[in-house]
Amino acid sequence: MNRWCKLVVFLLLAASLTGCIASQQQLRMERDLEEMKRRLANAERSLAGQQDTNAPLEGMARSQADLQAGLDSLRVEQQSSAGRIQDLARERDQLREELKLVRDDLGLKLTALEDRVAKLEQGGGGVAAPAAAGAPETPEGIYARALDLIQRDANYAQGRTLLQDFLQRYPQHSLSVNAMYWVGESYYGEKKYENAILQFQDVIQKYQDHPKVASALLKQGLAFKALGDTKNAKVIMQKIIDSFPLADEAKKAKGYLAEWKG
């Protein structure tokens, strides 16, 4: 009987100890769980704070990106405007040079006409005073006389000789480019197209962007066409359109290209 009593007491003590141990483990687990909840709450608050801090930074970044895009757009517009201004300046200079050449040619033609009128008046007993004997001829006078021989009299060889003499004596004269061009015209008038092409090429290479180059290109293209070389003629006409879009020669070149399309 005593043995059974001892056994019962032992079991009760064991159960009591087991219950105590289980209660301690449960408390420890609960404390750990509370600690984890606390740390999770702190982490969430920290993350929320960082998001609130990043929000203004993201806004500033977007504003900076928008500002940079606006500056880039303004820079592109400025470059475009500068390019247009340069194009207008080149076109203005080209037109000014063309007008100068036209004025010079017209002035020389007028001088030649006045000289012929004076000679007629002198020969017919007019009142005009005779020219001074042995007076040297001016460069402009030589050029005007040569141009008159080519344009009015179709005396291409003599006019060309005068122009070549003019170029040898006055290579730096402002009319040199015109003189070189009309040498080519004299060959073209004689249907010596190969010589004309070479002469016009001299004008093109020496003066490049000069307005008279457009006329030289046009006649060079027509010379190629006269020789049956339509391919080179078309290439030259297109070059006129691309290089001198505002010149009268560009309009003529477009007309020739349309005519030769077939």
C-alpha cells in the first residue's frame, strides 16, 4: 500500500514539473512573438518614413528631368534658328553678288552703246568731240568690246581672243570671272562643246560658290547634252538645284530635267 502511495505521489510531482516546464516554454515563446511583432512594427514605420522622404526626392528628380528636356528643346530650336539665319545670310550674299554682276554687265553694255553712238555721230558730222588719239583702252573697255563681238556680231574667235588677253593682263580684276565664263560661251557658240566644257570647268573649280558658277554649270550641262551625254547633263542640272536653289539657273535646270525625263 505504501508502495502505491509513493508511486502516485511521484506521478503527481512529475506532472506538476512537466506543467511548470511547459508554462515556461509557452511564456518564452510568447515573449519571442511579442518581440518579433515589435521589430516588425518598427521596420514598417522605418520603411514608411523612408518612403515619405523619397517622395520629395522623386518629385525633384522628375522636375529636373522636365527642366532638362525643356532646355534640350530650346537648344535644338536655337540651333535650328541659327542654321536658318546662316542660310538666309548666304542667300542674301548670293543675290547681292548676282545683282552686282548684272549691274556690271549692263553698265558695260551701255558704255559700248554710247561709244558706238559717239562714233556714228563723229562719222556723220555730229557734234561729239573726237576721242583722244592714242588713249589707252581701259580693262572695262576691252571686256565690253569683247562681249560686243560675241553677243552682237557672233564673232566668237575675235571676242575670245580679246577676253583671253584681258585675263592675262588683269587676272585679279572683278570682271575676270565673267571673262572666263564668256570664253566658254564663245566655244559653245562655235559648237566646240568639249572646249566649252573644259572652260566652264575652270570657272567652276576656281570660283566654286560664286553666282556665275551656276551659269557655267548650266551651259556645261547643255554642252554634255549636245554631245549626247544625257546622264552627265542630268547630274549637272541636279547639282545646280542643290547648290544654287534660288538662282534663275535652278529654275531652268528643273525645266530641263522635266524635259529630259522621258
